[in-house]
Amino acid sequence: MKTLVENDEFRHKIDVDLWKRIFAYALGHKQLLIPLASTAVLLSLIEALFPIATKIAVEIVEQGRPVEDLWLPGSLFFALSIALSILVLVFIRCAGSISHHISFDIKRDCFKRLQELEFAFYDVQPAGWLISRLTADCDRLSRILAWGFLDIVWGLFFVVAMGAIMLLLNLKLALLVLSTVIPLILLSKYFRKRMLIASRQIRKHNSRITASYSEGIAGVKTTKTLGREKENLNEFESMSEDMYAASIQRALLGAVYLPIVVAIGSIGSGLALWFGGMDVLSGTLSLGTLIAFISYAGQFFFPINQIAIVLAELQGAQAAGERVMGLLATHPKIKDSSAVKTRLEQFKDTQDSTLAPDGYPDRIEKIEFRKIDFTYNEKETVLDDFNLTVHRGQTIALVGPSGGGKSTIVSLLSRFYEPTSGSLLIDGVDYRERSLNWLQNQLGIVLQTPHLFNGTVRENIQYGRLDASDEEIAEVARIVNAEGFISKLEKGFDTEIGEGGAMLSTGERQLISFARALIANPQIFIMDEATSSIDTETEALIQSGMQKIFTGRISFVIAHRLSTIRSADQILFIQKGKIAERGSHDALMEHRGLYHKLYLKQFRRESIDRELEAG
């Protein structure tokens, strides 16, 4: 599977097709986009009329007409100013609203897609990369689509309006002013490209510094125990120096660029003043027209510069757009087939409680792994001709060396991955013909490292089924033997546990994760090394509740501590993707094979640990 690798290289051309797809998000809000575009056009026209009002006022004075005649340009100034203020308010509200809506839409679609993608996708995509897509990239695209669209529409119409008015007023002076446009465009293109590259370098170094901060905070204990403070500081200083150099380069480019733009604009104004002044002296041009031209010449380059900035931003944001659209274009490989979707539609209104949403029986009686092969890539075989049949009420324990394929078996059962070959059957039906959402709603999974959410104990247990009542939450807490420690908390079930359950011990977090998995009353219960990182006291609490948890369910237990699986119906010793041994605890101990050897080795180790603790 290919990764969505970031590509921050500078692009010399704007990808029109890409921006069409991105702009579709803005078109989804035409009720705001149309007023925004209309406001930008009206704003440009109104701004272009201000020099005309000045021209009229100057000509009234120049002609020696009564002061009362100034009411016309005065009223025009007043009306234009009021209209300008109203339009500015409208476009700020419209652009801000569009930006927020677009950001929400893109983030929603990205988050929805991330929820749909299979586990294999997350095997190759760093979490930080995905978070950046949902935050910085989405926000950047939404700002450009809203404010960039406004600037381009306003800038284009403003330039066209000023150019048209100047050509109507005086063709010669208009051509003199417009003659400086081409040098300005070439200059802007040259500087914007280099300023953009420098800006991207700043963002790149800033990302490295942010990552260094994050790692430094997360790994502060490791840093102190290894005495790495000085080396870390040196590395941080090196990154800061790179950031400083890039920032200085960007500042210098900006400092040089702006005066040059002003100088070119001044040349246009100077040419208009020189040749227009001679025409005024010769009586072929009015002073008001000259002043209007000087005003237009001074303003003419600002919208061009704004358009250049937006186009540069589009180039700069193109990598962000490609990353976001690339994520949205990544379709899940594990999903309901068209046949399953047809069945879901066919049975969506069924009132039969014994049927699942896909029309098959809701109750799971038997699961069968039939000739299952699985590889994460073409070079590495994880499971090879794996066969297993499990009936309702049975508990299957998976033991063996790391990398043997134990977690892969339960991942295939959960349909986080799918077999490379072979079939996994639920009551005789290939599970790829069943609803994916229905299957995964039948799962209760407890992992080695419990993940809890910031909130209360009650909210974390209820996360497994949001409509669970307080009585049901208390009941599952009692079943998993969590009620003892919960009752001792300051506010019981309403106690805040902090981010990741930081206010609780590892064992207490694991008990809550058991309750959370059980609250949904799953038909399939999976424990993946769930007792390997907890203390013996908590393990004893879990063991005493396991019989109630497993009753009436198909259960899979991946065990690190073999004492937790002695009562399993079948124990499978998985080695190199195959079942090396299978049987009950007593049968395997009598067989005196791999399981027997592993059990005795662990028993001796635990006995030594107990003696050391007692001593």
C-alpha cells in the first residue's frame, strides 16, 4: 500500500483540475458565495469612482464656479463612503462565514473517510501526518477559498474598472500608466516565487521545532535518566538557527520587494504627472483629470499585487490541497460489497428482531476459519493454512512467541484485515457477505494498553453503548469487579479521570475498558494481552469475572500470563503462522510439548518473582 507522502516541493504551475475539485466545496455554499462575489464587484466599482469625485471637485474650483456647486462631489463622496462601509461589512461576514463552512465540510469529509479506512491504512500513515491534514491543511484551504476568491474577484474588477476609466479619460496618459504593468508582473513573479520558497522553509523548520518540543515533553523522563539534556539543547539550537536563517531571508526579500513595487508605481505616477502636467499647462487637459490619473496610477498596482499574492498562496497551498484531496480519494479496501448494500436496503425496514440489518440471522452460533492465508506484504507470510471452528459459548486461547500470528487471527476475525486467501465463515456465510458495521458492532475488544477518554468514569463506560442506563453501567462494573475501586473515588462514577485516564492506575483503567467492552453485550469477546501490563491483584479481579464475561459468547484470549487461560476450551499454540499444538490445558500439559515447556518456564519465573518480593 502506498503512503500519502507529503510533497512540499515548490510547484511552478497551478494545478487547475485540483483547485476545481477543492473549489467545489465553496460552490456548495452558493447562498454565501454569490453575495460575496457581488460584493467584491460592487466594491471595486465604488473604489474606482472616488477619483472621479475628486476630479469633479477640482474642476469646479478650477473653473471658479460657486462653492455651492461642491455639493455634488461632496454628496458623491458621502454616498460612496457609506456604500463602501456597508459592502466591507457584508464581504467580511460572507467571507468569514464561507471560510468556516468550508473548513467544517472538508474536516467532516476527512474525518468520515478516516473512520471508514481499514487498519492497514494506519499501519503506514503516521498519526501526526493525519492530524496535520485535519487541522493546518484544512484551515489553510478554507481561508484561501474564501478570502482568495474575494481578492481575485475584487482585484480583477478593480483593475479593469480603473483601466477602462483611464482609457476613457485620456488614452495617452492611460497607456503611459499601463506601460508599467508588465515590469510589475514580472518582478512580482520573480520575488513571490522566492518569498514562497523561503516561507515554506520557515514552515518546515517550524514543524521540526514543534516536533522537538513535543518529543522533549513526552520523553522528559528518558532524557533525564540518560543525561541527554545538553545534546537535546544543542539539537534544538541547531534547528532554531535554521529557522532564524530562513526567517531572515524571507524578511530581506519582503524588505526589498515592497520598495521596488512602490518605485515602479511611482514611475507610472511620475510619467502621468510629467506628460499630464505639460498638457495641463498647454490647456489640453484639465487639472482634475490629471489628479484623477495620479490617483489611479497610485492605486493601480495594489490589486495586481494582491492577485499575485493570492496566486502565490495557491501555489503554496497546492501541496496541502493534494494531501487533503489525496486522503479523500483514498477509498477503503474493506467495505460492504454491492450485494451487501442491496441486502441492507432490502431489509432496512424489517421488524424481525432475530434478523441482522443484512437479513441474515443476528445470533452468531459458529465461526469457522477455513484454509486462511494472510500476508501484510508479498514477502512475509503471517498465517499459513489456518483452520479453526468455534461454537457459541467456547473460549479459544492463543499463545506462542511474538510475531507468530496471534493478533492477526483476531484482527481477521474483527475484519480489520481480510484474508489473503481462504474464507472466514459466520454460520456458514462468508463474512464478506455480511454487513461490516453489524459484525464490528458484535465485538467487545480489550487491548493490552487501555485507552480511555478525557471525562468521567461513567462516560468512558457508556462509550461502549451511548444509550446505556446508570443501572446497566453499575451492573457491568460489578461483573468486571470494578465497582470496588470506583466506589472509593471522590465522586464515584462521576469522577473525572483526566486525559487518557491519567488519574487512575493501569489496572483500574483496564477494568474500566473491560466494562466498556461488556456494556454493548457483544457476541464476540476478544482479550488481546489484556492482563500482561497489570498487577497480580487486578489480574485476580479480572480472572474472577472472566467466567461471567465469557458465558454465552465466542471468546478469544491472547494471553501473556498463561494462568488466565487454564479454563479455556481450546488452547492454540501459534508458531510461524500455523497451529503447532492445540487442546485443553490438561491435555497440552500431558503432551509435554511446546505449551508445556512455555508454561513451566513462566511458572518458574513467577515463582522466583514471588520469592524476591517476599524477601
